[in-house]
Amino acid sequence: MERKRVGYIDLLRVVSAFAVVMIHVVTLSSISCPSLPTGTKAMLEDVHNLLRWSVPVFCMITGFLFLGGKKECTYRSIRRNVMHLLLLLVLVGGFYSLLEQIYTERRFSPAMFPRVASDLFTGNLWDHMWYLYMIIGVYLMLPVIAPFFRKESSEAGILCAISLLFTILLPDAAKLLGIKTEFSFPIAGYSFYVFMGGFLGRIRYRKWHLGASVIGIIAGAILILSPLYEKISINYRSLPAAMMAVGVFMATAICFEKYVSGRIMSILALCSGGIYLLHPLLLNLQIRVFRINPLDYPMILSVPINCVIIFGISALGVYLIKFIIKKINMKGA
């Protein structure tokens, strides 16, 4: 039986996937244009940072789905998910490693395969592949955490607060003050976002939550653009990114609580993970092979149009791949 879809989760998946595509379009285009004026580079970096909520939202969706409801979460139940992710890592990561070697050396050799194995083990792949390594670790952590979220939501809220303190607030404060802290959280990384997604899946939203979420989004954006955060490199675990991610998730959940995904939205949501994995291939072909850079044109139009095209072709490609695999499985059944 197909699991009942949550409309606003589908919407978050699609919007976040598009934001990730936009991040990579802006980043790779900028890197490929070393002669860009300093002001333009700074503006593109601001756009990049203002979209950093997207990957944390994906982590929150994982927490929402596995910790925020009645879904069973044991090592037996997630085994298939983990195996699927590992297979994707080997196939997609191995393909990208091989492709990068062929592009660099302008030839193919069987001797490249040991390098592929090495790249998979060390993570020396295209930048976006780090997410697969991270999310595999998250899945392996979920069954340990899930029983805790079966208790009262106040306890889960305390866990969210503790992880926020140790994985986001203290590291940011240490960087801003130029000091080092040994305080750490045993389950670090992106745990706050996963826990927060589970917590938000178990609370009943109040009227003031929408106002708080909007304030969080605006305050996070202001912090990103403020001189305060010019001192450090903003990443997905910086406080402004966390404020925007939680704000975007909550605002979407409240405003689209009764939203029902149509066919196209459901398909795009199901393809969102594949879009994340596939779009860098199209983007690298466009910029590195065909030398088509959107920054060579009026970027107020060229960048958004480029993002829509890359997103659309990626979605179509993923849909066709899924369709073919489904047909093969049906014939083999």
C-alpha cells in the first residue's frame, strides 16, 4: 500500500531541491568566471548563503518522516533504505569518479577503477555527494533515537535544544570570538535538524508559530548579510541557516497544512532525491564541456532560467530512469 502523502512535505522537497540546484548553478558559474567583478562575486555568495536552508530542510524531512509520526523505525525496517543509499553511493559516486578521471586525462583506462574505489572510500567525489555519506549515518542513528521520540514531546524538545546548543550555537560563538571550545555533542553533524524535524512532526501548531517562523527567516537572512557573519564562513550548520531552515519548514507546514499534492507535485517530490544527484552532471556538461555560462548573459534572467532548465531536465531524467526500472522489475516479477 502506498504511504499517504503529506502535501506540505512534498512541497518542501520540491522547493528545497530547486534551491539546491540554484546554489550549484550560482557556485559553479562563479567559479568558472574568475574575471567576475568583486561586487558580483559577493552578491552571488550572498545568494548562495541565503539558500543554505535547503539542505537542512531535507534533513528535517527525514526526521519528520521517521521520528515525527507512528512509522516504525527499527534496524530491520530501515535496512532496505540503507542498502538503497549504499547502492546509490557506489553507482552514482563511482560513475562521477570515473567521469572526472576521463575528463581530466582525456582517455579511459581500466586502471581507473582502483581510483574509483579509493574515491568512494575517502569521499573524494563531486562536492554534492557528501550528502549521501551523511544521510547514511543519519539512518543508522534513527533506530537508537526513535524510542526517545515516542515519549512526551517536551523531552524531544529538550533534545533539540541541547543539540542546537552544541552543534550550532557554541561552534558559531567560538568562531566569532576566535576561540576554541572542547564542548561537543556525542551525536554531532546534522543531528539538530533531524531531531527538530521529528519534534515538529509531533507538536500542534499555534497561531504565534507562524509569526515566529517568519521572524526566524527574516532574522536569519539579516544575520547572513550582516557584517557579524563576514568574519566566518557560513555553512549549513551556522545559526542563520538553522533559523531560516526551521522558519521555512514551520511556515510551510502552517500555511499549507491542508495542501494536497497534485500528480505533478507528487512526481517531482518522488524525484527530488534523484534531482539532487543528477543535476550536477548536467551542470558540469553545460559549463565545463560546452562552455555555456549563464553569467555571460544578463544574470537577472539567465541564472533563474538556467536553474529552471537544469531542474526540469533533471526531473525528467530521473522520472524516466524510475519508469524504466519499474518496467524491468515488473517483467522480472
